[in-house]
Amino acid sequence: MAEAKKKVHFIIERQDGPNSKPYTEEFEVDYRPALNVVASLMEIQKNPVTKDGKKTTAPVWECNCLEKVCGACMMVINGKAQQACAALIDHLEQPIRLAPARTFPVIRDLAIDRTVMFENLKRIQGWVKVDGSWEVHNDAPRQNPRTAATAYEISRCMTCGCCMEACPNVNSGSDFIGPAALGQTHLFNMHPIGEYFKEDRLNALMDKGGIASCGNSQNCVEACPKEIKLTTYIAKLNREVNKQALKNMFNK
Amino acid sequence: MKKKIIVVGGGLSGLMATLKICEAGGEVELFSYCPVKRSHSLCAQGGMNACMDTKGENDTVYEHFDDTVYGGDFLADQTAVQGMTDAAPKLIKMFDRMGVPFTRTAEGMLDLRNFGGQKNKRTLFSGSTTGQQLLYALDEQVRAWELKGAVKKYEFWEFIKIIKNKEGVCRGIVAQDMNAMEIRAFRADTVILATGGPGMVFGRCTASTICNGSAVSAVYQQGAYIGNPEFIQIHPTAIPGSDKNRLMSEACRGEGGRVWVYKDGKPWYFLEEMYPAYGNLVPRDVASRAIYDVCVNQKLGINGENRVYLDLSHIPAEYLERKLGGILEMYSEFVGDDPRKVPMQIYPSVHYSMGGIWVDIKHNTNIPGLMASGECDYQYHGANRLGANSLLSATYSGTVSGPEAMRWAKEGERGSELTDEDLKKAADACRAEYEAILKMDGPENAHQLHHELGDVMNKYVTIERVNKDLDYCFDEVKKILKRWDNIGLTDRSSWSNQEAMFTRQLRNMIIYALVVTKAARMRDESRGAHYKREFPTRDDERFMKTTIAEYDQATEEPKISYIDFDHSLVKPRARNYAVAKKE
Ligand SMILES: Cc1cc2nc3c(=O)[nH]c(=O)nc-3n(C[C@H](O)[C@H](O)[C@H](O)COP(=O)(O)OP(=O)(O)OC[C@H]3O[C@@H](n4cnc5c(N)ncnc54)[C@H](O)[C@@H]3O)c2cc1C
């Protein structure tokens, strides 16, 4: 007799819309080597039936690249915010529990609304101010390769929101800008041209919900799937903001 | 009044066009499936080509131009390629000013690496996430314009169709909010499609799940020509997977990676033996065919399976970390082995489409008022694209399409404005179509059907193409198109209904699959990525022409014809990577 196929057991937190009540549904997917959470959700799409054989709809979630660079498929898997595409079944304890990252408003099922993260990038002026995309007949400044390597590290932030979900100070009751945007502020302040508008960025972080709301819990650096040394950069930034605050006082 | 341009797609090409339009004083409405910062361009690992000549190799812009034309097996518009290769170093300087953290040499200059089909170091890179870094730079600049009010983003909106006025000029689009499911019509002075490649037509490929070619197929069904659709690039080195084939960048070979299998108990470095001049750095079509031959015909794949080794284990770990860190991390993460210690196992995968919407040198399609740029157009790469030339073509094409969209908005013969009635009619038609999808209740599942489409396309229309198999495949795809009518939706929700949208996309994908298959069937020669054993050589006499596919409403099949293109700069010569390229 053929051996019974190995199954993977999921308990998925579902929610039909932003204001609907959450509920759970259980699913089973055939096991295969190298299976990950996104691939499992794709299998459910092909036959959306619960573990008990009840017909249902396939859970809704967001994904694009499936290579852990786009940041779209972040969700809470067995209690930890992470990218679903890189969550290998072999590394997860079963039943595997999937839930939306509730730091953000839920759209439907596992899909969440991360608009706030993109808005934060406006607040910190997350760009290098160039005159235009045209030629200026002048090379950009050379950079110390070590500094450039640090910039590269921070620039890999994919706005996934793991750090926001992990941070105890980011929640619906607080206006804390959160770790991701702070890391980005440091990035643009490091750049030899970006640095020209460093003061504006630092000033933006003195307002309500700025860097002072960081409670130094250190969760973000643990949660970052790109291993960006967020706490190190936030500490540096904090010193800069304090210096700037003093400067502002004397210049009043 | 300010000119209003609709840009559909916020990958490198769409964002570059958007910037150019803003700088020229126009306003942009930018549509995308996802926040543009998550667009597929960020998957690019390896790099972007530009002649910087900073490695003492006397690299020239001409050499870049010639490598591109030669690599494309003389099917690319040469004047267009020249424009692109001339602009490349300037675009790199632009990205550098915008803060892209390019990998640098010890003296702080931009570093260069080798890539396939090129003898000189010409590929700029930012660690192992070059596309992500380039995309972010443009995303940031566009965000600054958004704050100034010049850009309005419609993220999580799906483009459905263009709207033409009674003169047949494109004057707007219909799109749908992917959460509220609201369908709305929009006016524009010019519309640019920058919707990327059609990888999902093949099911499993190296591209993102949103690279479905649905938008391209939609405008094709509205009369836009598709150019060279049969030229689909198969990347030689990917990790096969059930959800996706994950790319192992060509940079692995660029940094010294060797491809081999066991033969008579000993490692056989077959690329080095077959192509002594370029070795492991032959262009992609050549490498993919060799791997296919070794596995399928000679049955020498690892453990008899379709896999070969891609080996980096002879290279010092510190060097690998610096040059390829992220890529190797991905392999460890998704496969579980450490490529610094054991050779990786890879196999070719569908990767890129050289073909796409036909455009002129300014990126106008044959429908006035509709432009296309980026991977969704057919320009620059001919029959095969060189690695690291696509981040370049995506960016460069945006610098052409953006300003041209503004010129058209000011001077073009645009005919009559769309009336409110026109807008309503267009939106209503899409609404009716959508409502009908919501009601579908047959036995077929859309995702399952998509899987089957991917299977036939992968089997018959990739590395080696056989006429009788292509005929069979075409019939199979037509059957799938029929079966589409029997789909049953499991989800009838009016909020964030992914299944309904996917079902609409799937129909477009099937129609596009017919285009690729038919064009492949008709081209009886071998050129670049298109290879037929029955016709093993290039036939310039008959086929040094651009394929044009035109939609036939009655049969839903493409009509194929051939047109001349500009090859006025270099004469065609045989493409042979066993020996050094001669000029
Ligand atoms: C894994 C991988 C690695 C690669 N590495 C390299 C490399 O190293 N070097 C190189 O030169 N090239 C590389 N390429 C190729 C290159 O990345 C792409 O060709 C290029 O980025 C395409 O850019 P684009 O702007 O045309 O489209 P994309 O970046 O694909 O953007 C398409 C946009 O269109 C939107 N869109 C699509 N359809 C719709 C619709 N119907 N409605 C609304 N929005 C829509 C999407 O949301 C997205 O914003 C790689 C490709 C892959 C798959």
C-alpha cells in the first residue's frame, strides 16, 4: 500500500474586510521538499477547501518577487513577522499559524495596508535632492568604499514592515514614525550630496512621533529580515538630532 | 493647462518616464499593481551595462553597441541600440548623483564586473541587488515630485484597457481598484505602458508574480502590434522551484563560476570545452542550449535529472561574500546548501522577453497616443538580450518615452476629447465583463488552468522548438482558451477579489501564449533565443525581419507578418562564441 502523503497543516487567521471580525480556517497542503508558505498558499488557491472538506475562498495575501527583496509578502508566521516566500516549511513547527501583521490596518485576510510606511518616507525627505535627471557634466563625488558599503546595507530595506510589527511603540495609539524610516534618514544623511539637507531631516524627527518616541526595545534589529543594524543607526541619528536641537536653540 | 500623461507601471522604465515628464512640466497619473517601490525591476541582481572604461581595457561605446547587436543576432534596430549605448554612461552618472550605493573600488570609483557575451568589464553593480537599488533611486525622486503635486499614484490599481476617441487615438484608460473593486475611466493626453515582461505566461519563471503580460495582451487585442514575440530568453542558471524558478545571477559566472557535470566519472566543464573563447561567459541562449543538450540529449544531468552544477567553491569565501553575498545567501536560504562549499545545482528557466509591443524609435506604438517602454516593448535586444542590458534599456527607454509623450501631448494630432459619455461607455463595458466573470460557475479552477498553460508553454516553446510540437501546442492553448469559459469562481466577494482579477488576467495570458507560439511556428530558422533543429542556421535572406503579430478578432488568433528594420550601421556576420568576436 502506498504510504499516506505527508501533509502540512495550516491555521490561517482570516478577515473578510477591514471592519469584519477575524476568524480562523484550517487547511492541509501536500508536503514536498523546499516548500515555503507562499507556495503553500498557491496550492490552496488551486483548490480552496478546508481541512474538513468545506468549500471556501482562497486566503488573500500580497506577493510579487518570491525572492525576499520586494517586501510584499510579510505576514506573521507562528508569531513572528517575516517574508512568507522565504519561510520554509521544513523550518516551521506545525500546525503553522498565519496571521496578518496587525500593526497595520488589515485589508483582507493576510493583506495589510502599509501606506503609512511610504508616507513616512515623505516626512523624512527620503531622497537625494538632485537638480534634475539631466546631465550636469560633473561626476558625483567619490565615496569611501566602506561608507558606501554601509549605505548599501541600509539601502536594502524593502519597506516590509517587520520592524514596525515588532516595535512595541508602533501601534494604532501612537504616532511613532518607526525604525524603518529612521534607518532611511541616516542613509540619506550619510550621502555626500544628501547630507546638504541633513538639518531638514533631523528637524522633521524632532516633531511629535519622531525619534524621541523610540523606546529602545531593540526588537527592530532582531526582526529585520535584511539584518540591517537598525539600533546602531538609530542611536547615531539620535545623537545627531540632539546636537541639532542644541544648535537650533542657540540660533534662535 | 498642464499636460496629463498616464503612465501604467512603476518599474524602472515607468518611473524614469515619470521623472522626465515632471521635469518637462507635465502631470502624471501613475498606475501600478503594487506600490511602485515593489515593482519587479528590483529582482535584478547582476548589474547594468555602460562603457565606463575604468579597468584599463580600452572599452569603447562602439564595442558595447556592437556586442549588443551581435549578441542579439542582428535583429535589433541598430540606431535605437546606438542611442542606448551612447546614453549608458550618462545614466550611470545620474544614478550615482541620486545616491545609488554602487559597489566601489578601493579608491572610491564605481567598480565593474564581467558579464556574458562581452569581453570587457562593463557591468556596474550594487552588491547583489542592483535592480533594487536603481529602482529605489527613481522611486525616491518620484516621491519628491509626488509631494510637489506633479504625480498622483494609483497603486493597487489594475490597468484594464485603453480608450480611443472616434479618430482612433488613445485618449485614456480604464482601470480597477484592486481592493474596492471600483472600475473607473481616466482621461489623458498620452498613455505610456511600462508594464514589464510576460513571464507568468510560462507559469514558472524567474520573474515576479505580477509579470503577467496582461496589459500588453489587452492593448494587442485593441489593435497594438506585437514585435518579435517568439524571442523568449531562457536563462541558463536558475534554481528550479514549484512556486518560481529563482535566478542565480549571471554574475556568478562573471565572477568566475564554472558550469559542469560528471562525464566518465570526471567533472566535464562543457561550456569551456565547447566555447573556448568565451567559456562560461557565453550568452544566455548559447549556455541554455548547451545545458539542455547535456541533460536531455546526452542524459548527463546530475543523478539523471535536469540539473547541472554551477560551481563557485574554488573561489575564496571572502571575495565571494563581497561580490555575490546576497545571491549566495538566497541559495542557502531557499535550498539549504552553502554554495561557498558545495557546487549549486541549476537548470535553465524562462527569464525575459525580447519581444513585446512594437514601437518606433521614439517608443510610439502603432496606435497614436499610446506609447510603450521597458520590457513590455520589443526594442533594443533583437533575438537575444545580453545580461545587464535590460536595466539599461528599461531606464533608457523611459528617457525617450517620457519626453516624447510630452511632445505628443503638445503637438500630436490627437483629435477629439473624450466626452463624459465616452468615458462612461468604456467603464461600463469593463464593468459588464467583470460582472460576468464574478458569475462564472463552471468546473475549472483559474489557478489550475494557469498551471496547465505554463506546462505546455514550457514544454514546447522554450529552448528547442519543433514545428509539429508547436502546432500541437497551439491547439492545446486554444483548448485552454475554450476551457477558460468553464471556470468557476470560488470567491464572489466585492472586496479585494484576487481570484476574479486573476481570471481576467488569465484570459489575456492565454491569448498572449497563442502569439508567442504562432510566431515561433512561423520563423523557420535559428536565431538567438529561437532555435529549431529542423532549421539550424540563421536565414538572413528570409528572416532578418521584425515579426509583427496582429490580433484577429474573428479567430482570436494572431496574424503574422514581417517588416524591415533599421540595420544601417553594421553588416550582419556569423555569430560564433567559440572564437573571439571579429569586427
Ligand atoms: C530575476 C531577474 C533578474 C534580473 N537581473 C537583471 C540584471 O541583473 N540586469 C539587467 O539588466 N536586467 C535584469 N533582469 C531584467 C530586468 O530586471 C527587467 O527586464 C526590467 O527591470 C524591467 O523593467 P520595467 O520597468 O520594464 O518593468 P517592471 O519593473 O516589471 O515594472 C512593471 C510595472 O508595471 C506594473 N503593471 C504591470 N501590469 C500592470 C497592470 N495591468 N496594471 C497596473 N500595473 C501594471 C507593475 O506593477 C510594475 O510597477 C532581471 C530579471 C529577472 C526576472
